[in-house]
Amino acid sequence: MFGQIVIGPPGSGKSTYCYGMYQFMSAIGRKSCIINLDPANDRLPYPDCALDIRDFITLEEIMEELSLGPNGGLMYALESLDEVGIDQFVQKVSELVEQQNYLIFDCPGQVELFTHHNSLYKIFKKLVNSKRLRLCVVSLVDSLYLTSPSQYISILLLSLRSMLQFDLPHVNVISKIDMLKNYGELPFRLDYYTEAQDLSYLTPYLEKESNSVLGKNYVRLTEMIGELVEDFNLVSFEVLSVENKQSMINLLSVIDKANGYSFGSEIGGDSIWSEATRQGASGEYMDVDIHERWIEYKDKYDEEERKADETRNGENNQPSLTEDEEWEQAVEDWENKRGGAGALSR
């Protein structure tokens, strides 16, 4: 079976993404479930959590019993699961796998856990080795970090380190891309930041950002980090707005290729989607220039999509659609553009 490991710093939109992906998969007929691995997350945005680490251990209990702070308590919780409760946890995951679920793991936001601490790595390696899961890491970072050259370099290093740490297929994602236009003008086009190449062009902006005596020393350090990232030539980004259906469709097609779902035989009710992604049918959305879509002509694209939704609802004489119905409609439109539902099976 297949799945996604969703990681990223606090506030990057991990839990929101997990719920959005769950709704999307329900719309295309792929049976899925969400597994919460954050013992501090007591307010899950998704109503149905198939497996919750808080059923085994909670951050509040650890902090009270061991007099630990939030960070220490979180690391202790994952260590406890890795060393003591791992067999029970694996058994619970096995039950979900036997039910033919596509797994979505919602991980904690503490960056140490996916950069140099081994507990998460050991947990997922055990699942991969014992249950033959084909997992892909989906690493989210907030688009706000693109507005600062030094912070952008830092997320490149963070992304590279997590790729090396997990040793699994990896898709880096700039989340909340629909908010980027509100943060101010970027010195380069958006595709410059997603491709993460020629980072030396950032040097003048780094110098302007750090114009103190101490800051100039950090400029050189940041330049060297950028050179390191370029030498590995591993980091690149997809962009995502969870509320935008086409954005989610494009991202899932990338993830399905990364973890092998598009090439496997375990198709669970979404054969049209799987066949289309095998044949590269998501190319229509990928042909849209991301800088034009999300920055230069964002308002125009948003208005066109809004009018298309209104026209569709008006033609069908329907009231406002629910979230699940919107996903179903987006997928139906996606299939119709490729010859109609079932066309690829004929």
C-alpha cells in the first residue's frame, strides 16, 4: 500500500493539507485515512482520525509527569512510541493497510524530528520494511519565507536536510501560495524560487537585508549554505493552495509518481485518475505559468474560476455546493477534459 508523510515547520498548513487531501481522495474514489502523529495536536481540523498518537500518549501527560517543556516532551513522546509502543502502533497501522487504505501521516512541526532526531525515521523505516509500504514525504513550507532571501536559503537547507534524513521519495511544497501576493513584491519570478538554482543572484538582496557589521558576516555564511544546496542539486518545489482544486490535482499527480502509485497495480476505485496520471494527463495545469497564476494575473485567474463555478451551478440549477461536492465536480471537470469518465478505459 501507499501513503504520504506530511512534515513541515509549525504553521505550514500540515493538518489543513491532510484534510484537503483526504477530501480530494474521497472525491476520486481512493479510500484513505489520516493518522495523527502529533501528541500536542488536540484540535484536529479533520473530523475522522483513523489513528491518533494521543490515544497512546499525550504531551500534557509527559510534561506533567517528567517536568519537561513542550519541545522536550514532544521528542520524548516520539522516543517512547519508537522504543515501547512501536509494535502496538504498527499493528494498528497494519489493520488500516489490510482495509486497503491510502495512509496520510500528519506529523509534528518540531523541525528536529525530521532533520536530525531519529525517532520518526525509525518508525517509518519499520513500517516500510515490515509492511512494504511505499511512502512519499511531503514537506510543506509557508510561502512567507520567500519574501526574505535569508529565510528562503534557510528553508532550502531545511528541505535538503529532511530529504537526507528520511531517505524516502520526497516532494517539497511551498504552501499557502495564494497568500504570497499579499506579502509584497518578489525580486525574481516565482519559478526562480521553485527551481532553487543560481542562488548567487540573491547576494545583493542578502547584503541589503543584513547591512550591519555582524550581518555582513552572516551574508557569507548564507552564501555558503546556498552553494551547498546547489551542489547537492536535489531541492526543488511544487506550489500549493489547498483551497484551489487544480493545484491539489497537480500536486497529487506528482506525489503519485514519487511513491509509485501511478505505476502500481493496487488501484482502489480511482482507475481513471491513475491511468490519466500514467499518461501525463495533468500536463494541462502544469502548462500554466505559476508566476502568472499566483502573482502577476492571480486576480484574473481567480475571477475566471469563480465565474466558471457560478456558470456550472447555474446550468444545473443547484444551490451552493458542499466541500465534498466541489471536489467531485473538480475531478469530473478534469475527467471531461480528457474525453469523459471512463474514456481512458475504453
